[in-house]
Amino acid sequence: MKRIILLLAFLLTVYTANSQVLISLLFGDALNSPNVEFGLDGGVNFGNIANLESSKSLAMFNLGFYFDIRLKNELMLHTGVLVKSNQGATSITPYSLDDPGLDEQFSDGYITRKINNFSVPILLKYRFAGRFHLEAGPMLALRTKGYDEFINTVVDEDDLTYKVAVKDNYKRIDAGIMCGAGIKLYKKVPKSSQMGVRYYYGLVDPLIGNTGKSQNFSSLYLYFSIPIGAHPKAENPAE
């Protein structure tokens, strides 16, 4: 039994330390082809919720995988799944928790709202000048979790917190449009790492039973993409 536990611990350690290598070995070569690029896509996004009193943008991390599928010449379909993808806002005015004690503690604090999603972009991507690209299309999202975190300061900054689950207040599906622009890091390499910016705006009100102004999600993404298992080679060996 002890040997089994040690073996499992070893495998877990190896997996954690070499997860990118394992992904490359298991999936990269099989998923990449001359007309398909597979890789990891992630970065930071700054979320907003429309018509939410006193709210400000919230910085969040996102991570997933992508496919760039060549359709014709420099026109591609960009898709995949952001398995860690959030929307939200911060500095929201506190509401009543139906508990006088809690209401008093957080009355002069603020709320950070975060809605967790699996997101699927479906973008037409056009590359020009061999290095730059523009992209646009719909993005769909499936809600997984959601919570409001009440925050206030007692001694140290933001040292008092209280979480409330709000996922049932939001629709399971969100949909909107996304557009963006980016650049390849290496012009002469067919499958190079890329970086860029994307903007998403939700076209539906995600809040269930909302009788006021629509509280659409929006988000500005700063991303970095890394092809996995592509074994890229420069057109010119000097590159």
C-alpha cells in the first residue's frame, strides 16, 4: 500500500512539473497539421457589468486551448475553449444580507462579483503582412459558478470578507460578439507564439428576472497564445 501511495505521489509530481510537456506529447502532434494549429491561450481580462451602480472593471485571469483552422489562404477559423473564463465587476455598492450584524459590518465596504464560465469563441481570423491579424465573430459562454464577495477594512486593507453564491441569479448561457487584433512574435515561423487584444460584449441580459436596465457583460482581453507540438521551422534557417 505504501509503495502505491509513493508511486501515485511521484506520478502527480511529474505531471504537475511537466504538464505542458505531457500536453504536447499526448495531444500536440496529433492535433497539429499543415492547416490546423493547436495551442494554449491565456492572459488577463478586465470585466465590466453594464448599468451596475458604482461598479468598476475587475481584473481576472483566463486560460484555455485554441485551434486556428485554415479555411483559404490567410483566412482562418479561430475557436477553442477558455476553460477558466470569468466575467464580473468590483466596487459594487453593498446590498442587504437580511442580517443586521452583517449589514452593519459591510455597509461602508464594497462587493466584487465574479461569474465563472466555460467560453467558446468562434472567430473569423484574417492574417495580413505575414504577421498581423484581425478577428471577429460570436462567443458563447456556459456559466459554472458565481458569487458576490463582500469586502471591508477593519485593521488591514480588505481584511473582512463574506461570500454569497449568486450563480442561480444568472442564466446558464451568455452570448455576444468578440473582435480583436494581434501579432505573431516571429514572422517567418508558420506556427509562432502570438499576442494581442480582444474585446467582448454580451448581447443578452444575463440576469434572470431583471426589470431594470440590461446588465450585459463586457470584457477586454490581453492574451498570449503558444502553439503546442507544432515543431515550427522558419522559412529561412537564419530566422
